Amino acid sequence: MFLTNPISLLFVAAGVFVVLRLLLRGTTLLYLLKKWWRSIDDRFHVYQFYKVPEYNQSFEENQLYRKISTYLSSLASIEESDFANLFAGQKSNDIVLYLDSNQTVHDTFLGARVSWKNEMRNDGTNNSRTFVLKIRKRDKRRILRPYLQHIHSVTEDIEQRRKEVKLYMKTETDDRYGGGRWKSVPFTHPSTFDTVAMDSDLKNKVKSDLESFLKSKQYYHRLGRVWKRSYLLYGPSGTGKSSFVAAMAKFLCYDLYDVDLSKVSDDSDLKMLLLQTTSRSVIVVEDLDRFLDEKLTAVSLSGVLNFMDGIFSCCGEERIMVFTMTSTEHIDPAIMRPGRIDVHIHFPLCDFSAFKNLANSYLGLKDHKLFPQVEEIFQGGATLSPAEVGEIMIMNRNSPNRALKSVINALQTNVDVRRGCSGKQGQRFSESASGRSRDEPRDSISGGGSGVICRESVHTVREFRKLYGLLRRSTRKSGTFNLSSGEKEKEEDGGRLTI
Ligand SMILES: Nc1ncnc2c1ncn2[C@@H]1O[C@H](COP(=O)(O)OP(=O)(O)OP(=O)(O)O)[C@@H](O)[C@H]1O
Ligand SMILES: [Mg+2]
């Protein structure tokens, strides 16, 4: 009734307008009040200023200037500066803000407030740019050094994340002492932790293990250990081991060094290869069991063991080593001894849960009327590798129905083969199936029920506990954890994660 009257409508509209104006004025007012308060506050403190020019006296670029520019761009407060320049970043959808000339950005560190001004001067011929740090004198002693170190580590981290990941392979030429033993190409493998179908708990454990490794420099140094972490990925062919290595390198933004043992001429060649890898890299040795079992490499077992222990890595650290195998069964116990490879991850053949993961990512299926049938067949013991299931799904991606029927057929064939029938297709699948039983480690207990299953090497863990019991008592906090899927995380010693 009230709103149908044009005069009252006019009053309401005018009221809304006035409130809006007040609100908008309020924000401006608030901003101005803040600014005034800061300038008043500034008058009651004594400040110290530090200049960071873009170039030094010899007109060489000042690296610190570049780092500070990167650091300031990463601050959320840069958005509050009156003027900032917008640039496209290196990755698509990436937009980077840079402080405009003579603009100020504020930062806080250890409870102290500091500000940076991007000063631009024109001396008639040249423009010179300088960052000026303004810091309270009373905070200077306490925070200056740690603040600059903080800037250094933040920018290192950002630069690491921005850089293009490279894949290094051994060069054909045996230029042993002349350097250049590796050639690189951009690493464009599409695999990520999201695309590898495996138990999500396990994935998260691996991710947090990698993250905790990255933060453990001091811890490793205190123990007198090389700052490296090694992983063993084992399981039948086509279960995602290589894809997982690629996902690890991408997750860390580390370069990947692929050590092809068939191309290594002897132990010292292997040594030199390791010496010429850079820090912050993933070094992968694929199919280690095959090379050692079938003597397909000129490298000796002791050469491999020394390589694993990383004693040659004199010049850089922060390395991840990954070894892949189809089976741990016939491998020399020296390789499996506790402390040599920190994390063991088993990649099993596909089960129903992994199948559902694959159906979701390859076919966009969360559920389907044929799922119960697929589950039943899996429960009957049939299995395929994720690679085989993926292949069938890609071939039939336009018809999910046909894709699932083909998977059911393939699983059925697999069951028949296991029961003694023969056939060309079945032969292939039976290899995978028998691969799994071969691969079951005798000393393992099963963990999670889906995707890649966690297994824990019982006797090795027990030995390891004995060996490092002393260490555990003497160190207040261990840098890593011993986890097993489905169990709660337990703090453990020495850093072996058996999955
Ligand atoms: N768990 C998985 N999740 C998603 N895709 C997978 C998985 N396992 C295998 N695949 C797919 O199968 C193909 C082969 O996988 P990959 O090369 O990683 O297996 P692998 O275990 O390294 O095999 P091999 O032991 O023969 O080297 C890849 O294209 C990959 O995308
Ligand atoms: Mg592989």
C-alpha cells in the first residue's frame, strides 16, 4: 500500500540514495582517516632509510633490486597502493602487479611495520630507479637481517615456482671431464597428482612428505645427512609409476634428470653424472630391478648403492631420487636396507576404486548402471593395469556405455585366462595379473583399499626402529614421519616412510 504511493516511493528512493552516498563517503573518509593517522604516527618515530638502487656504480644490475621487486609483487598490500602496473605473468591467467614509480607499499615482519617506496629519479638523461626501505630505528637491529633473509627465501621460492621445468637426458658423447653430460628439453609431461588415479590419502601423504622435506634443510644438516630424499615406486607395468615421477617433479617445480642405466658406461660415469646434476632436482632411475637382474648395465651394485647414498653430491643438495621397479622380490637386500630408500610406494593393478577414479577422469562418469557389474568382476579377482583400463576408455570415450562394456569384456577375458583358457588378448592381461601376485611383497601388510594401496615393510621397519632408536631419543623432533595408509600418522625416526 505504502509503496504504491508515488510520494512515499520518492521518499524511499531518496533515503536509499542518501544512505548509499554516506556509505561511499564513509569508505573514502575511512581511507583518508587511515592516511592521516599514519602520517601523524610517523612524526612520533625516528626512521632509518635503506636504498636499493637498480644498478650499481659500474652499471651492473643489482640482484637485490630484482629480488625486492619480485617480493613486493607477492605482497597482498600492493593492491592497496594507489598505482600499480599490471603485467601478464609467465603462466596463462597469471597477472602480476608491480609497484608504480614513487608509490609506497607497506609490509609487516615480526610485528614491525616497514614500507617500501619505488623512487624514480630523472637526472636529465637517465631514469634511475631505487627501492627505499623505511624502517623504525628501534626495530632495525631486531628485524633488518632476518627481514632481508625472509625476502631472499620468499623470492627464491617464487622464482623456483615460475621457472620452466626441464627434462635432462644423458648426452651421447662421452665428454667426461669437459662438462655438458646432460642435455635438456622443456618438460611438458601432462601428468599431475590430480591425474594419477590413486588413493587420495596416500597422495596427500606423499605431497606432505615432499613439502616437509623441502623445509628440512636445518634438520638434515644437524644430523650430518645429505639433504636428499629417495623414493622407491614399485608395481607391475602400466600402473602409473612414471606418471607419478612426472607429477612429483611438477609438484616441486624441480628439473628431472633421467638416468638411463643402459647408457652409463661404468661406476665412475654414474658418479660424474650425479655430480653434474643441479640442486633442486628429481633424479630418476627407471626399472632398476631389470637392469640389475638381467645385468643390462655396466654399473655394479656397489656403484648403484653409492649413487643412492648420494655421497658424491658435493655441489648441491635438495635432491629427490626416485627408483622404479616392477618387483622388489629379487632385489638385492642391500638396496632395500633401511635408511637407503626413505619411502616405498606400491603401485598395484587396478581395483574397483581405481577404476572409478579412471572412469571419472577419462569418461566424466561418477556413477553408471554398469558399475555394480564391474565391481563384482573386480571382486571375483579379475584385474587390469590402469594403463589398460585407460586405453580402453580413451578408445571408447564417445560412448561411456561401450567403454564400460569393453572394460567388462577385458576383465572377463582376464578371469578366463587366469582359469586356464588361452587367447591373444588374454595373454597380455594375464601377464599383468600374474605380475601382481609376483609383486606382493612377502613382508608387507596391506593398507588402504583403493587406488594405489599402501603397504608396510614390517621387518625393515622393525630393524630400522632398532637402528635409529638412539637417534629418536636424542632428537626432540624428527623431520619426517612413518606413515601407513589408513592409519593415523605416527611420528617416527630417521625418516623412512613406508607406504
Ligand atoms: N594410476 C594411474 N592413473 C592414471 N593413469 C594411469 C595410471 N597408471 C597408468 N596410467 C596411464 O597409463 C599409461 C602408462 O603409465 P606409466 O608409464 O606411468 O606406467 P608405469 O607404471 O611407469 O609402467 P612401466 O612399468 O611399464 O614403465 C600412462 O599414459 C598413464 O596415463
Ligand atoms: Mg614407467
